[in-house]
Amino acid sequence: MSGLWVFVCGPSGAGKDSVMRWAAERLHGCEEVVFARRMITRATHQGSDHDPVSAEQFAHLAVTDGLAWQWHAHGFGYGIHADYAAAVAAGRVVVVNGSREHVHAISVSQRVRVVHIEADAQHLAQRLAQRSRESPQEMAHRLARNAQIPKLHAHCTILNQGELADAGLQLVDYLRAALLLPVVSVDRANALTL
Ligand SMILES: Nc1ncnc2c1ncn2[C@@H]1O[C@H](COP(=O)(O)OP(=O)(O)O)[C@@H](O)[C@H]1O
Ligand SMILES: O=P(O)(O)OC[C@H]1O[C@H](OP(=O)(O)OP(=O)(O)O)[C@H](O)[C@@H]1O
């Protein structure tokens, strides 16, 4: 069986990190599903569990085939270590907190799936304020970015406006289905033709 990349995308504050964390806890011990850590050229903050790297380290990784995926957003570089590509080649499902812009730019293949986490504008604004990770200007920039990004064609769309467990369980169900049927699982309302 060939593995899959699953990019979990959506606007800032939709709950990508939270839903992924919930799913990772529920799938603890399931070796076929791997939740990728991100390398980001920014310092660590409460509420964002990533590996901080300098711009020089990021550039070095990029030119030495050290990154399976990379993109830039919000003034930072984001990278997924090349080791995860070996996990996909070995048949695992590797889940990435991804970028809508990056997913638009890559060629979505049989090995790539897109999960869209959504919430309405009011929830997004409330959650960014409650998270207190960004300055008011950075929050405004993140909210404004949503209007500039074309509609995302996703294999699975999860509305995260109720209990976190409801959204988390939908991601777990999707990942379990992806493990069994890697080529199916296309949501009807937002189907992507492969
Ligand atoms: N279903 C939910 N109910 C209540 N709060 C939530 C829910 N999902 C996420 N949050 C909160 O919203 C904020 C943003 O979530 P986060 O996972 O950081 O979003 P993203 O990674 O998409 O930017 C966090 O403070 C998180 O605790
Ligand atoms: O192209 P976009 O879909 O807008 O995504 C841009 C970046 O923002 C998110 O990261 P980050 O953790 O910095 O932000 P977030 O938690 O506020 O979404 C996401 O994981 C991407 O890396």
C-alpha cells in the first residue's frame, strides 16, 4: 500500500492545531498515522507546537533536500522534514498542518489529500483574540488574508464551531478511512477531481 500526505488547512483560528492535537491523542499508538512536526522560522509560542529554526537553517535544509515540503506565509518559512516522505513511501498517512496557498500551488496527486477546517468569521476573530499569540495588527493581517485566498477544493470539510471533540472525531474518521481506502474519501459538496 502507498501512503498519503494529508494537509489540514483552513483560516487562522479555525482550529487546525487543536483538531489535529485531539485526533493525535485519539490515535495514539496507531503507527500508520503520523502527525508531522513543522519547522518554522519563528520563536516558539504557547499554543503553537513547532520546531523553531533560523532563516539560515531553513535555507540550508531547503538546498540540501532536507525538506519534503516548504512554503512561506506571514513573513515566516514553514518546512516539513524530508524524513516524513520516507514514512509516506513506507505506507503511512502523514498529517500536516498545511497552508491553503501552498496546497493551491502544488500538484495534488494520488498521494495528497486536503482536509479543510472551517469556522465563521466571528469564531475566527474571537479565537485569535483568545489565543493571544499575535499582535492586533498580525491578527488583522491573518483575518484579511482569508479574502485573498481562492476557494479550497478539499476531500473533506470539517466545520469546527461546536465541541472540539465533534470536529476531532471527524478528522479521526477521515484518517481511518484514508488508511483503508486511500483513493476514495471525497466529500460530496466539495469534490476534487483527481
Ligand atoms: N471547537 C473549539 N471550541 C472552542 N475553542 C476552540 C475550538 N477549536 C479551537 N479552539 C480555540 O481557538 C483558538 C485557535 O485554535 P488553533 O487550533 O490555534 O487554530 P489554527 O491552528 O487553525 O490557527 C485556540 O485558542 C483554541 O483553543
Ligand atoms: O496559506 P494559509 O492557509 O493562510 O496558511 C498560512 C500558514 O498559516 C498557518 O500557520 P500558522 O501556525 O502560522 O498560523 P495559524 O495557526 O494562525 O493558522 C498554516 O499552517 C500555514 O503555515
